[in-house]
Amino acid sequence: MKYRWIHLSDIHFAYKNYQSNRLRGKLFDKIAEIVKQDKVNFLFITGDITDKDAEYDEDLYKFITELLRVTELDEKHLFFVPGNHDVSRKSKERIEKIVQIREAGDKGLDVVNDLSDDSIEMLLSAQQKFFTLYEHIKKEKYPVKDIHFVREVDGAKIIHFNTAWLCGMDGEEGRLFLGSNKLYSCLKDAGLKADDLNIAIGHHSFECFHRMEQDQLKGFMKDYNIDFYLSGHLHEAMINYNSHIDTHFCVCRQMRSDNFDAGGLAIGNIDTETGNNNIQFHAWNQRGYWTWDTEVGHEAPYGIYSFNTAKFPATKYRENPVVVIHKTMNTPINQQKLLNDMGFGKVPVYHYPYSNIEISTQEEWMEHKSNTDSFINGVISRLKDNVVHIFPLSQIPLLIEMGYMLQNDNDNIKIYQFDENGKWVLDSENAEKIPVTISYIENNPKTKKLIVVLEISSTIKNEDIDVYVSTSEHSILRFTIDNPLRYKVIYESQVKDIKSKFRSETEKHIYDYDEIHLFAAMPAGLSVEVGRCILRSMWPKVYLYNHRRQNDPRYQFAFSIN
């Protein structure tokens, strides 16, 4: 089973301020980039197509048509539902009926289930403009009287919840009803098998429903094998998983940009063959670029929510582990002793063929950069099916280049570090959290050069940086730990925590500068992880400098990447 989708929500197309227009314009570039990476199967839009019941104008039709073009999908692979802004609030009779339901409190569920056909038709009439849009785009009539319905395409079942059919008043969150009777009629004969991919889409998040309806809905999701519920309405991204019913709840940001939320999108990936199952969240920055959405919560560090369930198990590595050794400093590693000490046995080994080297000229740096590229290219083909164990102890620029070449953020890469006792270590339950102080000094942004400093293993003096780029003329982003020392950051959990801070903070600035000059005193494992942060499609050119403890100046320009 392999599927990929793009999830948009809350377009509010009639809301056309400058930032929203720019966001929607750049959306097409972002989607083209996503599609270039891998085929997309579905496009979901979870409601609020327009804003405050405004007309669905010709520009909106063109917008949706362009979405289909850039996703390389036809209308059969586009699925969308109405939101509360797609509802007319002009009918007094309709408002009176909604008030009656609301005033019934916990009995509201029964009131909705007992509505007459005439009442249902009257309530649904407020969404007529949406139904017309649906018919025009999808080239099929919306099954209005069913309220909720299921469509099957490419072996997947898409369940459409009309969560807005009883909208019409303020303060609806926590009071909405879907109509359990109608929902049951929709689901019971839909053939929602446990082995299929079953995705429900609706505008309102789960918490917006009345608690009595929530109980019914959880039962339906469990009984009818609903894997995902995709929604919007909140204008912010959220993700959580209910293990009792085996359903993932994904809320997408809005597709407009205002003072409350800048906007964003989500990308779903299911691949049961490789186990690469995740939802990726992207946010729009009002300075004019896309970035990873790091505000989703702890379930989605770096903006990626990876999941491992019985139906969608995490990455399966079918072959033996692969060992990668890149050690150019000091004496070479005894390969067989390493394999025995680490308990690997007989496994494939990629061993960089140079050790105990001094690199002093630009030609030598470029030679070893090229050699490292060729070396890692041989490893990349192994990333899909193997756990790759990396043992690095080389010059920092080469290790950053190594991570840059990998461009892979999956957890099948394990990076070890050499501790003060001469042993290779990965992680420890006793690893202390290392606080990081982050400072940003914007000296003269017009120079378009940003100096990035990582003081982890030792301090870095401005005068050493000034040899190449002036610290008084250019902006500086500095990451420092208390009392930087060798071997202070040694464990994987410590490295990944610093990596997370480095990536999220640096990506706030990368679109403001044409060059980044990176000066680092940091352990080998962190050097590789920093390289993995430098994305080809996002970062400007990065200039790397090598720390030479005994030399003057202490830093030497090595090479640039990206």
C-alpha cells in the first residue's frame, strides 16, 4: 500500500489581502516541488472554500483548476467538503431550527436524528452555492440528501462528513451534531475494510462536536476502520492519535494569511512496503517563503509526524545493518575490532580510504570534498532498506558535507561518537540535557551575509572570524552552551536536541541572506546532523570553515555547499 496526499483547508478565497494573495500564488510553486519529489494520489480541501458566504467567483474556479494542474490530478482525485463559511445565514426559519437543537442540550442528538425530510432539506438549502461549485468542479452531483457519503478511488475509501450542515450561529464549537443516523446509513454499507486505506474528511475538528456526538463518532471510526480524520477550522496545525480506535486526527492550517495565522499545508505519506509513514506540516512565513511547521507540537518534531501502528508499521529494514566509517583524523580504525566490539558480526562496511590526513590547501579541501561525495553516493542506495550506522571522526567541513549529501531525516541513520574513554557510544538513559543559549545580532542586513557560530566543544573568538568576514559589519546568529568542552555533548539525544534548535532558529533567517558563513566547534556526530539540516531547496550558499586549534588564524576556509 502506497499513497500520498496534499491536505489544504480554510481557503477563505474571498479574503484577498496582500499576504493571502502571495501565499496562494506561492502555493503552486510549493506543490510543484512536492509533486516533483514523488507522485501525489489525492488532494483534500476541508472546507471554508469561501469567506462569510461570499460568491464563488471565476477566480476561485481558476484557482481550483490550477491546483489540479500542478498536482497532476484529475477531478476524481480531488475531494472537498463545506465549512461554516460555505453556509448562508439568511434564513430565519433555519436559525430557529438550529436554536431548537442547541437548546435541547444532550437531547440534541435525538432531535437531529428525528428531523423530518423537509427540515433536513431546509437546513441543507443554505449550502446550495457550495453544492453548485462541487458539481461544476467534480462533474457529478453532490449527494445532498445523504448529507454524508463515501467515494472509492484507487483502492482507498474517502468518507465525506458534512460537518457544517447545522452551522449558522456563533459559539458552535462543542455543540455541533453530524446526525448519527445519517452517518450510520452512510457507513454501514460502504465496505470499509480493515485492509484498505480509509480517510474521513470534514471541516470541523473532532473537539467541535457535541460530546454525545463525539462518543458516537469514536464508535463509528473504530467499527468502520477509519484510519485518518482530516479537518481544519482551527486555522492552526494539530495532530494526535487515538490508540483505542486506531485513528489519526490531523488538523490543517488555513490557506490565507492574517494577523492570527500565516497559513500552511500538510502532506500525508503512506508506504507499507518501506514503513515510511508520516504527515509533514509546512507553514508559510509572511516574509515570503515556505518552511517546516515546527509549532504543531511534540508529536511532530521538526514538522514531521511519523507513526508506527499495526496497520502502518514503521520502517522495515530487510537487509543487515550497514556500517559507514569516515575517520580522517589520527590513526585509522581497526575495522574488524570495531565490528566485534559493537556486535555487528559480518555486515557490509563502507570505509573511507583516507586517514591521518592534514588538509592545508584549497586544492586538498576540494579533493576530499569530492572524495566524500563519491563515498556517500555509494551509501545512499542503502538508505531505503538498512539501518545505517555511522562512525565519524573527521574534519568538521567534511562531516557537514557528509550530512548534506545524505539529505535524509529518517531515524534509520545512527551516528556514533568517540567518547573520552576511547569508546564509540550512541546514547544513554543518563544523558543530561544541555541548555543552549541563542543570540541573534542584526548588524547590517543589507550585506546579505549571515555569520552562524556553534560553540559546543570550545569558544570561538570574533577576531578569528574577522579574518574572513567582519563580525562588526554582518549579522551573527550564535549557539552557545555553558562552558563549551570536548566530550560534553556526546550522546544522540543531546545531539538531536541541539540539532532541532539549530534548524528551527536558522530557518527563520535563511531567506533574508544570500550567504551563510558557518564557524563551528562541535563534536563529529553533531557536524553530520548539522549537514542534514542544510536543505538544497531552501538554504542559500553555505561557506564552511575548519577549526585548527594550534594555528593562527584558528579557522581556515574549506569550501562552500549548496
